[in-house]
Amino acid sequence: MSDRPHVRPSWDEYFMGLMEEVGKRATCDRGRSGCIVVRDKRIIATGYVGSPPGLPHCDEAGHLMKKVVDEDGTIRQHCVRTIHAEQNAICQAARYGIPLEGATLYCKMEPCRTCAMLIISVGIRKVVARRRYHAAQETREMFRDAGVELVVIEDQTETYTNQ
């Protein structure tokens, strides 16, 4: 037995830890991330990076890369075989008729622009991300304008292969 008292994690620490576990199911090694949607301290939906049901996964078939050119001319590579963890969590809730109004979403990095639009549209009010996303400036602006609270735990940008 330890002489140190047990220190319970905060709710954000607890849900971020569970989000990491959910991410272990992800099927794209470029961003094995997970997502948890919580309301009233209860998990109501989860999602991880993976292909739609019945379609091949990156781990099986390889990546389906597309080049994206940023406004400044920077060329980035994106794998489009999979759905983002946030999208999968929102789809899971829709599939089972679970409203997300007023919920909090926990994720690995700040959501992309598309995920941000979905998050705003379904009424999620708070997003807690482990790290920053390299292309999240528009997300931050949209969240600010829509009144979605964004909390980033580590002020560090997530990096991954072929970014």
C-alpha cells in the first residue's frame, strides 16, 4: 500500500484517457485518434478514425492519398479512405437517435474545418482537444463565432506521417 493518497483525475483528464483508448481501434496509422461525446458526465457516443462499414481500411488496403493545396501554396497530403473520429462519433449518435445538443466532445487534436461545421450543426457546446491541428485556424474562428468553447490541453501541434 502506498503512503500517497489516491488522486482522482479531473473529468477532462478521465474522458481524455478514455478517448485515447477509443483511438486504439483506429485503422489509419496517420492519425490513430479517437473521440468521445459526453453529456452530464456520461459517454453518449464514441468514434475513431476508420473507413465506413464494409469498405477497406488503410491497415488492410493502404492509404488513399489526395493532395490538397492551401491558399498559401503549401501542398499537403490527406488520406481520404477514412472518416475522422469526430465524424464517426456524430454518425454513431445519428444512427442510434442520440441528440448531441449541449454535449462536450473530447478529441486528440483540434477538429478540421469539416468536423467543426458538423460539431456546430449538431449543437455540441464544448470541445476539449489534446493538441493543436496544423490547419485549425478556420475551426477556431468558427467555434468563436458559433459560441463553441474550445479547450486545448497541450499547446503543441500534432504531427503525423506525410502531413
